[in-house]
Amino acid sequence: MIYIAFYVLMAVAWLPLGLLYLIGDVLRPAVFHLVRYRRRVVETNLRNAFPEKDERERRHIERAYYRHMVDLLMEALYNLRTTPPQIKRHYRLVNREVVDRHYEQGRSVVLLSAHYNNWEYMVAGLNMLLLHHGVGVGKPLEDKKIGTLITRRRSRYGDEIVDQTNVRQTVDYYERNHVPCAYMMLCDQSPNDVHKCFWTTFLHQETPFIYGGEHLARKYALPVVYYEVHKVRRGHYEVVFEELCDNAAAVPQYSVERQYIDRLEALLQREPQYWLWSHRRWKRTRPPEIPLEDREGLE
């Protein structure tokens, strides 16, 4: 049954993107008003993250988020069958030289970003958009059969998708064999272990962040590059890179983490509607023995 459902989705994915958007436009009112998909989660997240905004402003963000979320679902379907020219047409790297210069030096790089705007195009296109060998790091889906099928589609152009539980072995292999890789990590997910994360105040709330990206960058003395995905118009995005450090081993511990969180928070203050607000980001509670880290003086 799972395989039948997947191949039905693959068939739908071959519809033109414009038609997929039209289907999304038809379905969106049902998702918002009838199904009410995670409405309480979104409303709670927005209320806690933006206490300075009034109810009207938060409701405006909520509606804009659901419009964007349904578009993302349609783009995720489309991305199951996109060709390299199509990905490049919809996803433009503005200043890829920030990353390419490290490849020219024979060095790998850690890419830090978030579930903001469309991240799936980068997952599928990492190996073709950059000179480095692309390695995407993420959490496995609960359904392993579906996870395997989706991973095959995501990695069809040479990207390597690795589970966060074996990323250390993967990085160690490539660094020992001097293969320049771009390790892509979306670090805004809730960590599994509340003791092995970086706790700080983020959007007015105590929030744990996965620090595996910084840890690996420090261990192998790698540069760390943060990138933001900006929506130019419907279905079209621009990626802007910013180097956080040239050598993570040479900067104070958690310096990279602080810079990443600071930039993400500023981005969400500017354009909040493009983040994954239906994610239960604040479901963890900080153990009393774990300190809450200050982010002042992060530069």
C-alpha cells in the first residue's frame, strides 16, 4: 500500500508546476479551515515567539504561512522529478564563490541553514549546484520504507543523504581520504537528547539547538558557511551564503552556534511566514543542571 501511494504521488509530480499550484490553491482552504492542520501548534508558536505583535499581526503571519506551506508541498512533489536545468531555474545561488573558494583549496565546508523557504531543492541539487561532493545530514523518517523511497529520489543526482546517527563515520571517511565535501545541515530541528545540545533564548523562549555542525567543523578544522534562502517570487528562490569562520577550530567554542542562531532569529523577525511553524520546535524542557547560554558578544 505504501508503494502504491508513493507511485501515485510520483504520477501527480509529473503535472506542470503551475497546475500543482492550482491544486494547492484549491486544497488550501480545506487544510486551513476544515482539517485545521496543526493550527494550535502554529498559533501557540507564533504567540510565544512574537509577544510584541498583536493578534491581527499574528493571524496575518499564520495565513501567509499556510499559503507558503501548501506551495512547499506542491514544490516537494514537483521536486521528485525535477531535472538539473529545472532546479537551477528555480534555485539560484547568488554568491557561490564563498563556498567554491574552499573547494579550490581542497577543503570541505560545513553548510548551516534552516527549514526556511524551500530547502528540498538544495537537498536534491547540492551536488550539481556546488563543486563539492554534497552530503545532506538529517533525521530519518519514522516510516523506513517511505524514507528509503524519498532518499532515492533526493539523491538521484549524486547527493549523499546520511542519517545524523552515522554522520561522524561519513565525515571521518571523506576527511581522511581528502575528498572536499559540502556537509549540509539544517540545525533548527528539536534535538533528540536535551543534554547534548546548546540551550539559549531564541524568540523569547528557552530553545535547544543541535551543535553537531560546529562540533564536526571544530574536529576537522573546517570552514563554516551559513546560508539563507530568499523567496523572489512564487517558486523561485535565491540562496545567499555568508562565511561564519574560516576554521572552526580556531574560534571559541559555541562561537559558530551563536552566530548561526543570531542570524536565524533576525531572519525570522524580518520575514517569519517562511519558517516551519507547524513543527513542534519547543517540545523539549531544559534540565535544571544544563546552563542557559548567553548570546551577547557573539562576534
